[in-house]
Amino acid sequence: MIVKPAPGLKVRHPDTKQFLPPEGLTVPDGDIFWTRVANDGDVEIVEEGEATDQSMQSAPKDQPALPAPVDEEDDKQ
């Protein structure tokens, strides 16, 4: 699902602490946090058909990617 801030509001992502972009952010369907925030009226849930793929992003661009899990066998080399 895609969430975007309600008009006039700035909403932070709980993990990255970055503000949601005005065009919205793709989050897991049925996510408890975002469903609760939407019920409070702080974000709007946008239907997939209403949003264009070019305007959506899955994570903030300035947020570094998480490191890959370390496999103990690879670590021994």
C-alpha cells in the first residue's frame, strides 16, 4: 500500500526518522503502524491505481541501505 502525509502535515517514518515525501511511500500491505496512523488521520492510504510508478519510492534516497547478513562461513575467509 502507499501512504502519503495528510494535507498540511509532516509525518516521519518510524525506522528512518525521515519525513514521508509528499508523493507518498510504499509500505507493506496491512502494516499495523501505518494502518493506525491512517486511522488517526495523519496519513492517507493511496490506492495503487491512483499513483504513478515514477512518483513513488520505496525508501528515502538519502537513507543508506542496511548491510547484508553475515554468513559465518564467509567470515572465516
